[in-house]
Amino acid sequence: MTEASQATAATESDPVAAPGRPPPSRSKSLAPLRQLLGFLWPHKSRLIAASIALVFTASAQLGLGYGVKVLIDEGFSGADPSGLYKAVSLMLIIGLAMAIGAMIRFYLVSWLGERVSADLRSAVFNNLVHVQPSYFETNHSGEIMSRLTTDTTLLQTLIGSSVSLAVRNALTLTGALTLMVITNLKLSLVILIAVPVTLLPILIFGRRVRNLSNKSQQSIAEVGSHAGEIFQSIKVVQSFNREAAEKAAFSHDVEQAFLVARSRVFQRALLTGFAIFLLMGGMVGMMWSGGVDVIEGRMTGGELGAFVFYAVMVGTAFATLSEVWGDLQRAAGAAERLMELLQETSNIPDTGKIRPSPGKALRFDNIAFAYPSRPESPALDGFDLIIAPGESVALVGPSGAGKSTVFELILRFYDPTTGALYYGDTDLRDVPLLDWRAKIALVPQQPTLFSGTISSNIAYGVSDPTPGAVERAATMAHAHEFIAALPEGYHSDLGAQGVRLSGGQRQRIALARAILADPELLLLDEATSALDTDSEWHVQQALADIMRKRTTIIIAHRLSTVINADRIVVMDQGRVIDSGRHDALIARCELYQRLARLQFGPEAGLATPSTNTAPLDVTD
């Protein structure tokens, strides 16, 4: 295990919600939602148009009450059919107005929801892609993806539906209450007293349903997380004959999810039953009282019909607003979590302005560094090293010596705690990150490939290379032969993380990527470790040609691969113990002698071993 991976393991934490973990609680304040105004404001013209359409639709809906009154008093009760035609025509006109307004409102608010959600995803991604890699060691990438998908979808629903529902129902509630008072004050007072009493048990049951919904989402997330973990490690599962055990464990998780869902469904059934009974009971009581007034001539049947219509609107608006309030709380929590990602800043400052000319030495000046997760255990301590331009330098030493940390500092994934790293006479902190990293190509021990074609993976570090250039890089990396044998050649799809290639093939693709980038500084983390003997020989020949043109630093896990380096630097406990050629170190460096004996045998010091040897890896 390298120092970087040790740091990863040591610094894992759980600051954000993820699948398989309890869902985040709802925000107690709606203040985080105000920050979404910055994403809405660029689309203010559509926002204004949607607001106008919403007000128009709510007004038309309120006009239906008057239409009901006219229909009953003049259409059903009148002796002249013209009254019925008039009422029906009025209802049709109002219905058409509602349809047009709803269509425009739905399109505009849905567009705003999709647009803001897309803008927010892009803004969060564009910010996080510049954050230092250590951030992703303490914040799981899967959890961040959950924020980018689940939380933004929740905000999309909020903007594209919930806010519109809230405003529309607030308008209809206000308008319906006003028209109820105008129509019949006595019945209005009865409704104003009865509605809160009716809604109280509904809100109690609703809170239970929401809590069980959160538990249900958590249990379903655990099921998905379990299944994903097993499928990603299916070879290990099958090789240890754990299929039966995993099926039993998964069935248990599924059953637990079902039990939670059953409780949620039961509570929701009770909620629905109580809601219907209480609302219908209140409606019947109101109609009885209003019916008495109609019989006694204190109001017309049309007025009672209009009042009932307004009362239904009030009840519906109350219920909808109570649900939307819960949505607003959850959305506020989602907005707060997303804004945390959006406001995250890199611990690696990118304020440099100096762009040094190429061909300078790389100098480590009394560097001390400890990973943030282990401040009491320095990875480098008093580290001094000068690497001349064009020189090939191999770093060797036991696990934990600090070899991988040297690469981390060169790439400026971290900055030294004390001391400085210079390119020529320029501190790397004074060089723009983009300019500095453009000089470097890294070939890691465990290569990273992306979903897509072989060609796109080789060309990842270069803008629009020619097919010929891609093929030449693959040929130098000893990859062209197996690529050409694939059905679609360089256009073959690799699958997720290059799963369709062997380990050695993935390593050669990563090497071809570095060759095509034509860097000034080449970092090789045992770049030939996954190759067979024949392929390793060819790649070593290609590397010999490439390394003559540029500065190369190699993390050596097998001494046989670096005995021809210009200089071998022996490290231990974060310091340089010795440096020199292989023969000189064999003669004078006790640590190097011990590593050589472990790899080459007890007679290691008597002869220079063959570079084609495949010895035991005794370091990382």
C-alpha cells in the first residue's frame, strides 16, 4: 500500500449523506433556499411570465365559483333555456382560460426547475473538480454523487412543482376565504373553526407517514448499496463460494425494507381514511346548515353551491400547503448540502503568476510534510533532493518511506508543511497549477481508465490528437497489437473503469496516454508492474527512449526495473538515506543491500542482475 492510499484509509469519514446511510434531516430554516435566487435570477423573464400565468390560472379557478352559482340559479332553476346556455358558455370560457394558463404555467415552471437543477449540478461539479484530492479521501465520491443527483432532483421538483403549488394554493386560499365571507358570513365562521380541527389529526398522521417514508428510503438505499457492493466484487464472492450467504443477507435487507414499507402504507391508509371521514363530515354539516338557509330563503341554491365550491378549495389548499411545507423543509436541507459543496474551496491555493521556462531542475529544500489525518506522523522529514533536467531518478525504499508522498507534492495534491519545492529558482506555489501540471504526466501503479473508447482514453491528456499520433503512442507502449486485435480496434468501448481489459492491457493504455502527452516531467509508479516478461522488455525499451528526452522519476518496487536509472535514491522514514548508481549503492548502502538480497538472493552484491528478472515485490 502506498503512502497516498494509507492516507485515504486513515482519513475516511462520513460528513454527507449517502446510499445506505440515514437520509439527511430536514432543515429547520428555509434560509438556504434564498441562495437559489442567484440561479433563478438569470431567467427572470421566464420567472415573471410563469408568475403571471399562475395568478391568471388561480383567478380563473376562483371564477368557477361564480360559474357554479350562475349554473344553479339561472341554468337549473330558470324557466328559460337561455340561462342554461349562458351558464354553460361561461363555464366553458373559464375552463378554457384555466387550461391555457395551466399549460403555460406548467411549461415555464417545469423549464425553470430543469434549468436551475442543471445549472446547479454544473456549478457544483465545476467547483469540486478544482478541489484538492484529499477532499475526496474524507468525502466519499458516492456520497457526493448522491448530492449531485438526489438533492438536485429534489430542488428540481421544488422549483418545478412545489413552489408553484404553494403560491397557487396560497392565492386560491386567500381568494376563496374572501369570497366565502362575501357569500355567507355565518357559514364562513363555521368553516374557519372547523378546518383547523379537521387538519390536526391529518397533520399528526402525516408526520408519522413522513418519518416512516424517511426510514423506508434509508432501508431501500441499504438494499441498493448492498447489491452494488456485491456486484462490484462478484469475482471475490464467487471465488469464496459466498453466493448462498450473500443471498441470505440480501433477502434479510429486502425483508426489512418491506416491513418498514408495510408500516408506512398502514399509516398512510389510516391518514387517508381519517382525512376522508373528517372532511366529508365537515362538508355534510356545512351543507345541512346551508340547506336550512336555502329552505328558509336566506340564500339561494346557487350561492350555497358556490360556497361549497369555495369551501372545497379552502380545504384542498390547506392540505396542499401542509404537504408543500414538508417539501420546502426537505428542499431547504438539500439546498444547504449543495451550497456546502458549492462553497468548498481548495486547500491548495492557485495564486501563482510566474510561468518559468522549461528545462529547469526540480529541487526539494528541507521539506517536512504530514498528511492532515496523521499530523503526528510525518511522511517526509528534512527531505532534500535535486533532480537535474533530463535525469532519470528512481526512488526505492521500504513501505512508508515516503516515495508516493514525493509524487503527491510534485503534482501539488498537497503542499509541504515546511520547506519548499522549487522548479529552477521558482517556488511551485508561485506557478499556476494548470501551467505546472501541463508539464507532468503520471503513470500510476493502478491505472485509471474512463468509460469510453480506447482512443479517447489514450488521448485524455491531449486536445484533439490525430489518429496517427494516438496509434504511435500505443505502439510505443506496446499496446497497438492487442488493440488492433479487438473487433472495433481503437474505437472499442472499455466499459466502466476499463473492465473489459486485463490489468496489463490497462497499464499499457495508461502508459500510452502519458507518452502522447509528451510531458517534460514523467512520473512512473512501477509502470511495468502488471506486464508479462516479454511485454515488460518491449515497454522498457520504449521507456528508455522516452526517458532520454525528459526528466523521469520512478517509484521502484522492483530493483530490477531501475538498475539502469541515472541515479537511485534510497529513502527511509521520509528522508534520503543515500543516492547513486546501483553498483555504488550495493557496495556502501546497508538498506539497499538488504532490499537487493531480499529480491535477488544472498549473492546480490556479486553481480548486476538481469533487467528481465521478475523478483518478489518486497516494498509497497
